[in-house]
Amino acid sequence: MLKNVCIQGLGFVGAAMAVAVASARSIDGEALYSVVGVDQDTPEGCERVRKLGKGEFPFPTLDNRLLEKVKECYSCGNLTTTTDEGAYGDADVIVVDIPLDVSYTSDPPYFDLTEFSNAFRSLAKRAKEGALILIESTVPPGTCDKVLSPILDQEIRLREIPPQSVHLAHSFERVMPGENYLASITNFWRVYSANSETSAQICEEFLSSIINVDEFPLMRLSSMTASETAKVMENSYRAANIAFMDEWTKFSEAVGIDLFEITEAIRVRPTHSNIRFPGLGVGGYCLTKDPAFTPAAASQIFNLTKLEFPFVKLLSRVNQSMPQHSVLRLKNMLNGSCDGKNILLCGVSYRGDVGDTRFSPVEIFAQAIKHEGGCIQGFDPFVTEWVETGANMLSELPSAMLYDAIVFTTPHSEFKKINLVKWFGEARPVVLDTVNVVSKAHRSECRDAGIVIESIGRADGL
């Protein structure tokens, strides 16, 4: 008999997790789980439930294996969806994949756990004896031990079932939407911890059934707080790496060198292989906000009001300001002003080949251009509606004759294939490449044709 698994939240992580769990098979090729994806009874939640429930992945993706697995699970009948929270009562495992925001631009940063705690309480009220509640969401360090565990204990007492009869564990996701979307779950390293030895064993058994642990072994940490800290620390590290490039970008452009060439030379050294590249700025739901979780947790959860986090403050401030440099570069290309200029943004998502506009640096860039008097339109093959800005999204690449400037703001694969000379024809808008999608050879070809094209991280003419 199949074990029942519920996924709470069908966003970019939860939808893929639902497919990964439903795709898990025994050594005999038999399905291991009957999976129910649960989302809120809202227009957005109902649309995700509708699509995934009929064998369609609810977000644009280039991961063909993920799309195949969705159809396979639909045909098998072991992946269903609902908005009914009653489904949690039948689950052997409940995976929490709902978002938690933090006011990362405020000083000090602040989070509100009310909605997250209420959503967790709905599980604690329904989870059956022996069930595992697995937190995959990124949460402030201390959330599981200091906030969720007391809620679970309280609800267990109210239900008069044995103490610790519902298990709690934390194992943060490292999902990377893109070509290897599904593999970033099934073929990637995992950290986990739990509130008891029994809970840890149940969690390990579950994760081992969906992840290729022979090649990507699990790592158990000593506490759930340690696991929570690992997630926000690794994202803070990457955000700091990106912020580090800001001053070098400006230096390189000022002195006439190519920072991409330089970083490629540095990346050859194994100890420096993950140094970032110049770009528009940090974006996405994780790297933008996650560094703020630990300073906020220090004061709100642990009451450590005297602890300071100067690096976190600096990297957040730098990353928020990075798109402004691209605005200045564009203004210079437009003779000092964007006022009244028609500007096409090629890409509004935060990441290449992904349709996710949450916390995209393109939003900051677009707002700044509008403030300068520029007229913005966007084209993104993965985005039909730019919810955060309400800006018009084009359904196809338009005529270049309509624009004074073309700005590549997201490194979609499709953009790397564009022949600008052919697209432009007689048109001559200026081109700013903020995400390195135009090759050196094509930049040279464009300049030979009289097209003004420049790149963030490279001096003029490079």
C-alpha cells in the first residue's frame, strides 16, 4: 500500500517537490507514494491546483524531464491536487513549501511569523500519529525549535495523543528552476535535522527514497536551528559574492578592461571557482531576502539585541543599489537622459530560462528608468504578466524601429541566439547588455554595422 504524502504549497518549490515525490519508485519500479499537492483557495492557488491536477506543470520550464514526469505521474494516478486542508489528516509525510518574507530593506530587518505559524498549526491540528512534518521552507534560525515545536506540542496535548507522536524535521530545499529543475531535488545534496532521533530516522528514510543518496549523500546536523542557519548562511555567502563584484565592475569599466575576462582567469583556480560575474544585480526569492533572516532572528527569536551584522547590512545595501549603475550606463549611451526614450527590456525574470519575477533586479532597474522619464516595455519568453510592476508584456520580439534602446536584462538562452544586425535592419537603437548574452564576435559584428552596443563589466568598445 502506498504511503500518503501531502505537499503544502505548490509554488516553484512545492510543485517540483510534488513531482519528485510522486516519481519515486521502488527497486521493482513501483510507485512509493500517493501524493496530494495542497494550495490555498485563491485565484493563484486554484490555478496551480488546476494545472498540476491535470498533468501540466504550473510554471514555464525548459526541463523536459520534469514535464515528462508530470505526465507520467498524472497517468499513474498517484499525483493529485486540492485546496482542501483535510487532506493533511491522511498523510504519512507532510512537506511544508510555503514562503516566508522578511522586510529586508528595513533597519533592522523584520519578519512576521503569524501567517506561517497559522499554516503550520493547520497541519499540527490534523497530522495523524506517526506522521512526519518536514519543513523545507527557508525560515529564520530558531523557528522550528522556538516557534513551531511549541505549537506542535500544544496541539498534540489538545488532541490528547501521546507526546512526540507527530514528528518534526527541517531539510531546506536547494531547488534551481531551469534545465535541471527536477534534478536539483533528486540529484543534489541535502542537509537535515529533526526534533528527536526517531524523527530524524523517519526523515532520512523519506529523503533517501526520493534523492540519489549514493551520489549525493545526506548530511545530518545536530539541531534544526543549525539546519536553518545553514540555508540562510549559504545564501548570504552567495549574495555577498555578487555584491563583491559591484565595485570591480565600476573599476573595470572606468579603466578600460573586461571584468568577464578577468573573472574567467580567476575561476581557473579551484579555490576561486565560484567567483561571480558582473551583472544587473542580485535577484530571486532567496538571495535577495535570506541574508536578513539571521539579524532579524537574533533580535526577534533569541533576544540578542546587541549583536551586529555589518557584512549583511553592507551586502544588502550594495545589492539593492547595483541596478542603478546600469541606469547610469544607459543614460550615458542616450546622451545623458532617458527622458522620453522608448526602452525595451529583454527579460524581466531574475534568472535565465525561468519565469520568476519575484525580487528581480529588473524591477528596480525599470522603476529607476521610469523615474528618469523613460517609457518601458518588456519582452520575456517565460513571463506573460509582470505582476510586480503592472508593465505591459509583449508576446513576441517587436520591431526594433520602435525603440531608442534595447537592454538585455535576463540571460535567457533565446536571447543569446538573437542576430541583432538582422533584427534591427535599418533601426539603430543603442544596446546595453547587462547580463552577458551578446558574444564578443557578435558585438564586433554589430559595431561594424554601426550599432552602438556596450556591456556591464566591460569598458566602452570592448
